Amino acid sequence: MSANRSLTDTDLSLVEKVEYYLEKIDKNDAKIKAFIEVFPHDALARAKALEQKRQQGKKLGKLFGYVFAIKNNICIKGKRTTCSSKMLENYIATYDASVIKRILEEDAIIIGTTNMDEFACGSDCTYSAFFPTRNPVDHERVPGGSSGGSAAAVAADFCDVALGSDTGGSIRCPAAFCDIYGLKPTYGTVSRFGLVDMAMSLDQIGPFAKNLVDLEKVLRVIAFPDPKDNVCNRTIDYSHTSRPKFAMVKEFLEVVDERIKRRFFDLIEKLKARDFIVDEISIPILKYGISIYYLCMCAELSSALQKFDGFKYGYKADINKDLISSVSDARGKAFGKEIKRRILVGTYITMSENKESWYKRSLIARKLIQKEFMRAFSNYDIVLGPTVPVFPWRIGEIISPIQMYQTDILTVSANLAGIPALSLPMRGLELPAGIQLHANICKEGVLLEAARIIDEVTKN
């Protein structure tokens, strides 16, 4: 089965299809390490039950037989939700996340849960407490993060589609590095109920796929208003125009590897040759996007992780010590270095004496970013640029946290603005890279149509 073929393109039964994927996982995942857990018995039993449903002539769900991999920070009842952290290494979820319930209702099959950077803090999937994930395109290189395991599972042809979460590029970066498609939907269109949050005002669950058809099919199922998530009340508009107007952002292109930039301009010329409008615009505040993002994210992360104290969930504190010592000891042993670094930053900037000068100013700047995007969308349908400024690096090559943070420079603005963004493969390069499209709030229909246009242009 080709990695780009969907369910409708194959004559395999669901049982044969699951067996095919399980065989590939068994043969190849020891090298890639995409999965934390694989569910062979559950997946085969589910495939058999769905085959029986089809044979009985019952109505089939919209995702009938689609094989999913799920990022391990999304709760699946009765399965471990570890967030790739020792803090939750043996935590068993007691309920299904809303997106899990939704895909199961539409007859999906879950084959396993995937590795990630610990509590979604990282850009390359080497910050897992368990093991690094390797890029299926080149095993010496990273798959991107934090949803690297989900992207690697799709790229390695271990499943049809996968779910990840995106706080500052954690779906789009791995999609670009693994040469597949990844979408961060509009904030508030996909329920976060059952997602172990990193930064609640930035997090969004979204899909990975081998093609745009499957990407949209998954989106249409998982995007729905959910009373269990008090901000999940927006409805996606799937209407579109066949002649979208494009804008490329000057600031995005100033930080990009020259090889990626040249290939990107090749795309621009192909669009213009087909009489599409592609104008250059400037959004100067995007130069400060990384600083704004890390201030907002660290403040929310430090708050979100307070509940992991060694008493409520997962790792057990030593109850023979006094409270402060037992909590400090548990967090010291169970959290990784990157988590501690971000907790310290978040705690510092939200202290009463620092809040005005750091955190509140970052919130004001965040609103300015959203305002500038809204101004761009008053004249254009799509804002486009590369997804990441560099190619996937070799494992261990980037060791400086600051250097790693800078790789998010092109992706964080979509989360700060709450707008949808999609990464699709940038073809014709020696290593994977991505093209990133942004659209206005809830305009995923426009986004997907523009992606189809660019897909067609870059394939020819």
C-alpha cells in the first residue's frame, strides 16, 4: 500500500489493513520509535467489529476504518496518558477525550499512542523522558516536535492519520520535517477536553495526514462545539474561493535558510504565472513573536503543571517528608530539565513584582499580533511562507535551548493570533521542508482550497 493512498484506494479488508500496519510497526518502529504504546489486540478486535458492521449493512461512520495514531497527551480511557514524562509514566486515563470519543463514534480504529516532547515542551521530539523519535525520512535527523511521534507514524506508513496538539507549531513543524500534511485549526473549533494542557490559551488539537483529502475528512469530524470545553464554541466555515489572494510576509523570509527561500520563491513565480495575486507585506511585530510567545506560554505552563505535585496524579511523593520537601523532591525527580526551565521562567514573570513589566506587556503585544493579521486578512485570503526556517537537524546537533526556541519563529504567531495554519510539503529539496498557509479565523475552507492549489502547482 502506498503511503499516499487513502482507505478508499485499497481493496484490503480492515483486518488485513490493521495487520499490514502492525507488521510495519513491528518491523520498523524499533528504529524510529514513533510509538509509546501499540494496541494490536484492541485494533484487530475493532477492525473485526467494524467489518461485521459493514457486512450487516449498517450505516458506516465518516471515518470508517481509518487507522489513527494518537499523541500521548490526549486521553484514551483505560490507556496510559504519559505526556512522555516520568511524572505520568504510569497514569491510566479514566475517560476519553472529546476528540477520541468523536472519532470512535465515526468508526475509526486507534492503533497506538505516540511519543512527544515532555508535556509538549520541545521542537524536535528528543525531549521525551523515554526515548527520542527519529525522522522516517532520515533516521539520523529529528522529526520535529512536540508531536514528532504522530508525524513520524504517518510518514512511516504506520497508520492512515494521526492526532497531535499544537501550542506554537507542534503540528506544523513535524509535518514539515516529515514531509506530510499538518493542520492547526482555529482556536476554539476543536475541543481540548481530555488534552493535558500545556498553555490553555494557545493549545489546539489537529490532524496529520498523507494527503489533503484525509486531512479535511478528519477535521470535519473533530471540529465541533463542545460544552465540556468552555472556549470550544466556534464553527468552521468550509466555503472557499477558487482564486484566493495571497500575501507573503517580509519578516518570515528574513530568517529562512537560503535553499528554502529559493524554493519558496519558485512557488511564488508559479502562482503568479497562473495569474494569482501574491503581494509582499510587512508585519514588523512578528520579529518579536518568539519573545511574546515564550512569555505567554511559560506563564500558562507553570500554572498548568502545578497540579502535578506527587500527590494527585502519577509520580508518588514521599509522604514521610514535610509537604514542601516532598513536593519539591517529586517534581525534581519526575520533571525533565526543559520543563523545569520553563516553570522557572513562568513563575518569575508572573510574580507580583514582575507581572506588569513582563506578562501583562506580552498579552498586549499578543493582541497587536492578532490585530495585524486581521488587517492583512482584510485585503488577502491567505498569508503564506515557509513552515520552519531550517531543515530537520541531526539528533543532538541543537543543544542550546535558545537555538531550539528560535526554530519556532515562523509558527508561533498563528497560535498567538488564534488563526488556522496548515503545513504542506515543499517539494524539490534535498531534505524535507514545509510551506505554511494562514487564513482568517474559522476560514479553514479557504485554507484547504489554497493548499490544494499550491499542491497542484508544486507537483507540476
